Amino acid sequence: MIGCPTDARVVTKDTHIRFITRLLVAIYLIEAGLLLVVAPWTLWWWQNFFADVAGLRPIMASGVVRGAVVLAGLVTTLAGVSDLRDVIFGRLAGRVSSEGRQTPDA
């Protein structure tokens, strides 16, 4: 019978772990991407170990390298936002489809 407590969707522990893992990965991608977008234009870009390596400072000063890092950051951020959207709206869509499904009477 539809609407009985016995046919409620059972959410397993694995489902919660999978959701939390995907959520944390999406948040990480957004954070890392935003860091890559901002870092080339801050003082931190020059005050790191790799800037002191011989011959690397002129390469790091290049606008092309800075732009490539920013582009990588934008791609990473967009991947994180897309994954976050899939996690949140995919979970909501899963709830709607499971609620709208009719089970045959036995």
C-alpha cells in the first residue's frame, strides 16, 4: 500500500557517507580553485619556497603563467560548483522520484 510506513525509503549508512564525501570533495574543489584564482595576485605568490629557486622568479612573474594558474583555478572552481550542484539537486531529485514511484500491490 502506498503511504504506509513500511514502504518508506530506507536510507543506508553508505548513502550518508557517499553524500558527505561528495559534499566535502565539492567544497574542497571550490576552495582550491578560489585559492588558485587569487594567489597569483597576492604577496603570498612571491613569499614561498619555490620563488627562491634559481631561475623560477622570472617565470612566476610572467603574465602567461599567472593567467594559466588563474585559468586552472577557474576550471577547478567550476568543477566544484558543478559537483556541489549535482550533490544537492541530485539528492533532492532522488527524493522526488522515490516519493512519486508507485509500487504494485502484492
